[in-house]
Amino acid sequence: MDVAEIQRALIARGYDLGASGADGDAGPRTIAAVMAFQRSAGLVADGIAGPLTVKALQGADVSERRSEPEQPAWLTLASQDLGIVEGIGKANNPKVVAYFKDAGFAGVKDDATAWCAAFANAMLERAGRRGSRSLAARSFEGWGVGLKDPALGCIATKKRGNSSWQGHVGFVVGANKDQIFLLGGNQGDKVSVAAFKRSEFTAFRWPSDVPLPVASKLPTSIAGARSGVSEA
């Protein structure tokens, strides 16, 4: 298999290699996807498509193991914190401050600091997964491996305003043709489920050391989800 054939096989299995797709260039996204596939197939995850990897990719059946829990551990933890809200005025909610600590930023003591990425990182770290180790929401665009389509519990990033760098991040809990529903922090100053325009999303990511999720239908609406919430 040449590089383009390997890329097409990865795309067919649900890996997102970006807009360039099967361009024949073994760039960082392709290598990350190869490594994720190798882990799922029980192979040495070295990013090199050797004979064993090629054989697994050429298999008539998709042999890599896929996870099929009701929901991933990090999403379960995130769900337990629904309703956590920022402190009023100068007060700081210690539970929000703890997100910064668990995300690796113990020096942040002010819950007025944008905390969507802190929340996402904290949930991943508490679930035993390495996060992006950044407080920039769009740092997750290069984290883990890309998914072609949103999946329950995947990490989704979106644009915010007209800025080229500002964004928002959360966990997917639903989707339809127009909207993506995120369970995230700093949504209306609290942990909540909110709806956002699908056109604003930039990436759907999954931990590279966790088997890809089984394709399944997401809820197309979430009771109580609000639109137009503040993400700042």
C-alpha cells in the first residue's frame, strides 16, 4: 500500500485526516491516525505502516477493537458536574477553581478566567486520560485523533466570534443537521448543555489511546439545552 491507499483505509475506518484527505503526504495527522489504529489493532504504535499494519488495514473486516460503553468515563464525570456555576461577584467557586488545578494550572484561582478548556482537560485527567495541557480551547484541534463525524463524548472545538484563535470546547452529547449539543464548562457561566450552530465547529477529536467509538446515532435534541449562551 502506498501512502494514499493507507490514508483511504484510515478514512474508511472513521479517522479524520483533515481537508487534504488522502493526499499521499504522510503528515502529522496521518501518523497520529496510524498510531491510533495500531493501538486498536493490538500492534506496536510506532506510526510506521509496516507489513503487520498494512495487513490489518487490508483486512476485509475491520479488525480493530472499538469501544462500546454507554458513555466514556470522562463524559460520565462531566455529567455529574452539571449545574456547577461561577461564584457571584468577586467570589470564586472552589469547584471551578479545582478544574484549573486538575488541568495542570493550579496557579489560576479566579473563576472569571475562561474555563471551558480547563473543564474539558480536568474531566479527561480525572478519567485517566491526558488532555491538551492548555487553557486554549482550540488547542484540542491538534489533540488525539480526528473523527469524521461527531460521536458521543468526543471533544468538539468551535470558532467564537470573528477571531482566528478564540474558540470554545466541550463534549458532544447530541447532534442534528443544524446543531451540535455540547456538555461543557463556561457555557452561560456554568457547566451546562448548550446548542451551537454546526457550521461553527472546527474539529471532532478522540483520545488516541482509546479505541474509536462504535458508530451510533446521537440524540437530535436535548431537553433544556439553550442556544446563544455566552462562552467567554
